[in-house]
Amino acid sequence: MITPDERLFTGEAALITARGLKKAYGRAEALRGASLDLRAGEILAVTGASGSGKSTLLHCLAGIVRPDEGVVAYGSEHLDHSPEERLSELRRSDFGVVFQFGQLIPELTALDNVALPLLLAGTRRGPAHQKAREWLERFGVRGQAGLRPGEMSGGQSQCVALARALVTEPKAVFADEPTGALDSLAGEQVMTALVHTAREIGTAVLLITHDAQIAAYADREVWLRDGVVHSAPADVLAREAARREV
């Protein structure tokens, strides 16, 4: 029986629930019983040392990787047993994913990259491009609509990647080190845009980071150590409480 640390869970209905996740790559154990709740509309930072399993946890929650053991539930739906077609559908509609280097399609313009999730969901080209322009505007990169990823700065490319992840107004965005390849100023701009937009549309964000300044944007922070999720230490909890009072 799984007995999770109750400090990690709020008692509120979770948008995504993970219990007892285990995942190994050969002999290397990335997750060793990780449990976590992500509430609707919250921004949750998962921090930890390099190699602690942070990216694997995100991939399991987003349905990119299946855990070897444990449960990942999106509402009442068990993603760990869902067919690949359903997982792909969720990532087109209910989930958005942002990686450290954006992973934009290099042959497509910024506009086409952002419109792509809408086109894959069946939206006609004209309306898809119109909505994509609106989302590029939200992130301050509408002027880059006709540029390809290689013609933009790192910060601009990451803002385009965020626009692509949020264009369908998903229930959850999974952001894996979204500022890791940026300088501090560009990182702050990207995080400010992500947090503001997520709060505006009510999207939950699972933020993977090793940077305490980036984690400070979150409503709540947990640590991943040796493949297990732990509640944040007292100084981090005090910082979160002080931020909420401001």
C-alpha cells in the first residue's frame, strides 16, 4: 500500500494525481516511488539536482513515458494504461509541453509552429493562423511571426514555444527547464509571460527547474531526490508563504 507524505497533498481535488511511480532505464532507477498532486490552476515547481528524475517525472505525468509501476490519473482517467492515440489526443488538446530548447520545428515559421496544434485538431488554416497571431501577441513576439527558429533569439524562440503550448488553452502545461538555455533577463521575461498567461486562462503549470529564482514564481514547490518527491524544507515554505502575503 502506498503511504504518501501527506504534506505534499492539499486535500483539494487534483487535476493530475501520481502515486508510487517507478521508472528505470536499464539498471538506473529514475523514479523510486514518486507521488504528487497537481491542482487545477496552480503553478507547481519541482526542483532537485541533475539526475534526480525530474524530467522523467514530467514525462510520466504528461503521458510521454509510461511508468514501470504506479498510477498517473487525469481526473478519473488512468494515463498509465491509456492507448497511445488517447495520449496524443490529450497532448493536442488538454496538455501543453515546453522543453528547455523549445523544440520548435525548424522548417516552419513562428506562426506555423504556433498554429500547428490547432491544425492537428482540425481547425481550418485561416482561423488557426488568426489565433496563432493572437497568441504570439500575448507573448510579445508577433513581429517574429514570419521568422523561422534559427532566425530568432533564444528568448524569442522560447516565447513562441510557450505560445504553441498554450494556444489550445490546455488544462495543464508541463514546462521542463523552460529557461535553462536563456540568460537571466530572458529567463525572467519568459517566466513572467508564462505565469501571467497561465493565471489568466486558469492553466495549471508543472515547472521543472534547478534554479531557485525560477522556482520562486510557483505557488508551491517540492523537491525530487533519489527518485522520490519530498516536501520543500522550512526555508522554502517560509519563502512561499511570504510571497503569497505580498
